[in-house]
Amino acid sequence: MRVLVTGGAGFIGSHFVKRLVRAGDEAVVLDKLTYSGNRANLEGVGAEFHAADICDPHAVEEAVQGCEAIVNFAAETHVDRSILGPADFIQTDVAGTQVLLDRARRADIRLVQVSTDEVYGDLEDGGRSREGDPLRPSSPYSASKAGGDLQVLAYVRTYGVDASITRGANTYGPNQYPEKLIPLFATNALEGEPLPLYGDGRQRREWLHVEDHCAAIELVLREGRPGEAYNVGGEERENLDVAARILELTGADEGLLRHVEDRPGHDRRYALDTAKLRALGWSAAAAFEEGLAATVEWYAENRAWWEPLRSGEYRAYYEQQYAHRLA
Ligand code: NAD
Ligand code: DAU
């Protein structure tokens, strides 16, 4: 299979590209190389690369030549950045998705939209989100991802496009840009810098190893039904426990943990019902304890990958997001 992987230079997309190539498939990558896109993630992989924006229909048309499917990872992905400025999120996650759907329609090829559990909103009172539940996004990021999902469903219904959606939980593993909870706290702990935990730290997330997430996306690409969404869940943990475990694994001082001003509109809990994906044959291979330990070890051993990222644009963002919280 020859597949166009948009956003393939990012965290999850680059693992997916490697997975396809390992399986003997051909991957064509289209990526705008925003702050989180990184050519180093694809070093030696042997995938055709197009440095371009998914919002550019001509670039997409050129890259998709000869492909049987598009898997769309391209997005603005960080909730905190979406709170600082939502415009890029609407542009890429909504308008960009529409450009890809249009191309899938015209080329008559399959599309998988990589979406998120955040589209369901939070579940403070227990229970698990199922694929048919109403979408109640809380942040500009999750609202833009929900917009992408709704476009996919509209294109299936209106034009008969062959498209499915995956809704994944919080994903962790090697090569994740160090702005989200696990890579931020791991790299800060390794540098002896404070770990800024929002609010009481009792928020809960499901943690999904990147390889398990990619296996699910591949399964949906090959066997998912048009117009259907598939939840990809993980192991539920409180943020406080994840932070404490990272301190243990790095051997950093417990005093580095700081409770700081909360994220506005912060969702307390996500949890997914994964029966639909399990019925296709998926189950997670990684246990969170081992997966987290291996991930922290990866960051400890691969400073050359992340140290250059924690300067320039990153520092400016970090100051804006955390300086007043940590003051
Ligand atoms: P990431 O930020 O590491 O990667 C995003 C990639 O998209 C980058 O390579 C970036 O350069 C590229 N990109 C951004 N805008 C683009 C544009 N306009 N045109 C082309 N390329 C563009 O993010 P990630 O964590 O790998 O997430 C990938 C996908 O998975 C996203 O759609 C995200 O919503 C979804 N997702 C992420 C998680 C998670 O926990 N990380 C969980 C569930 C779903
Ligand atoms: O649930 C899937 C989503 O997971 C993906 O769709 C998003 O792309 C991804 O960013 C992630 O969103 P979250 O907001 O859940 O992830 P983040 O790592 O930013 O935060 C996880 C939890 O940790 C959340 O409750 C906020 C908290 N947190 C995060 C950061 C960055 C802190 O307490 N301090 C921090 O500095």
C-alpha cells in the first residue's frame, strides 16, 4: 500500500511512518514542519517527503499521486497553546482537514482522520465515552478537532467518501516534543527544573503508548468502516501519580513539584469505551508502568534529540505559559 501520511514528521505520525515502512508499505510524508515537526524523527526511514501545508490543495494534490489512502496526523495539537491563540488550530485542524477530504473525494481514495478523546469533553462523574456520544469539546484545540471530525462525517454522508476516524487517548513515548505532561516533566526533572502541576493535580487521563496508538490507526486504515469512529484508550492515572513516578524514575528532588495556577477550562477526566476497536482485534501491548519507565529512559539517553528543541521558540512559549505561574 502507498499511503500519504500528513503530519508524518511529528510525534505519532513519525512512529506511524516507521511502522508502515517496517510492514513493507510505502509512505509519502507531507508536513509543514511547524515547531513540533522534526525531520530528525524520519532520519534513515526512506519516506518521500513534501514540506508543505495541508491547507494548500496543490501541494496535497501533488503529494497524493499514486497513493491509495491518506492518514491525517497534521494538526496543531497542544491545548495550552490553543488557549494562548486559537487561530492556527481552526486553520489547520478544520480547514486543512477539509482540503484533505476534498482530495480524497476527487481521487476516490480512503482517508483516516486521527482525532482525540478530548472531543467528548470531560467525564467528572464516572463512565466512559462511546463513539456515538455527543461531542462536547472544552478547549479551542478540542473544538477544532471536533470540527474536523464533523467534516469527515459530512463528507461520508454527502459525497460517499471512504473515511473513518480514530479518537485516541493521551499518547506517550519517544520523540514527543517536550511541551506535554510526560516529556515536559521528564526533561524538566532531568534538568533539575520545576515540574508545574496545574491546580490540585487530581485530573485523570488515559495513557496510551505511541506504538499501541499506531497499531490501532493501522487497523482502522485497513479494516475500519466508512463513517465510523473508533476509540483508542489507555490506562487511567491521576496527573499527581504520573508526576511522582517521573520524579522517582529520574531520581530528581521531590521538591521540584510545584502546584501552579490551573489551565482555564481544564477537563478533569477522560475515559474511553474501546469495545468497538477491540471487536476489530486491537488490544494494547504496553503496560503503562513499563512504558513510562522506558520513555523516561529514552529521554535520559537521547539528550541530543531534545536539548536543541528547548531553546528559541520553545523558551519564548515556556516563559509565556509558565513564568507567572512559577514566579
Ligand atoms: P505533533 O504536534 O507532534 O505533530 C503534528 C505534526 O503536524 C507536526 O509534524 C507538524 O509539523 C505537522 N503540521 C502542523 N500543521 C500542519 C499543516 N498545516 N500542514 C502540514 N503539517 C502540519 O502532534 P502528535 O502528538 O503527533 O499528534 C498527531 C495527531 O494525533 C494530531 O492530529 C492530534 O490531534 C492527534 N492526537 C494526539 C494525541 C497525543 O496525546 N499526542 C492523542 C490523540 C490524538
Ligand atoms: O487526550 C488526548 C489529547 O492529549 C491529545 O488530543 C492532545 O493533542 C494532547 O496534547 C493531550 O492533551 P492534554 O491536555 O490532556 O495533554 P497535556 O500533556 O497537555 O496535559 C495532560 C494533563 O497534565 C492535563 O490534565 C494537564 C496537565 N498538565 C499539563 C502540562 C503541560 C499539567 O499539570 N502541567 C503542565 O505543565
